[in-house]
Amino acid sequence: MSFVNKAAIGGMFEVQSSELALKKSKDADVRQFAEMMVTDHTKANNTLKSVAKQEHLKLPTELDHEHATMGGQCGISDPPLWLRKRVSLRVQWFTRSRSPRSRNSASRKKRGTMVGDRHF
């Protein structure tokens, strides 16, 4: 699977799981984080769609099997657990994206495509 397809599916999953957390949670911190995730990933998804269209790339329109069945594993049924897992994933992403081996991280940051920075 190409990077573009992985990014599209991952972005859709983040929005859908965050929307579900918004529906299920009454916790203000969980709701605030979920709202930020929906906003940020919707923006990133729209940017990806625009670039894909310019480059004549076809993006997936639904989640793959792995992500479609991931809901329970991500703690969506338990919003505080969902929040802890999302934050943990962001910390891992942030650490990897700042490593010297991270390809083009300075370039991506300059273009404003490192949305994860806001998730802290």
C-alpha cells in the first residue's frame, strides 16, 4: 500500500474514531482533544485530496479491513482510554518525526504538514 493510501485511510480513521469519541464521551478533556483531532485531520484529509487530484491519484473512500475493525482495540468504547491511546500514538509519531532518519521532516514542517505538532 502506498504512502498516500496509508495517509488517506489513517486520516479517515482519525476523523471517524474522534467523532465516535465525541458521541460517547462526556469528559471535557476527551471531547476537546477529539474536536481538535476532527478539525486537524479533516484539514489534512482535504489537503491530501487536493494534492491527489492534482497528481491524478485515486484515494480510498472507505477504511480498509484493519482500520474498520480497530474501533474496540483503540478504546473507542472507553473514551478516556481512547484519549490515552491517541496521545500515546502522537508521542510516538512526534518522536519518530524528529529523528535524524525522518525523511524531509524540515521540509514538511516548513510546508505546515506536520499537523501532529498541535496535538500536544
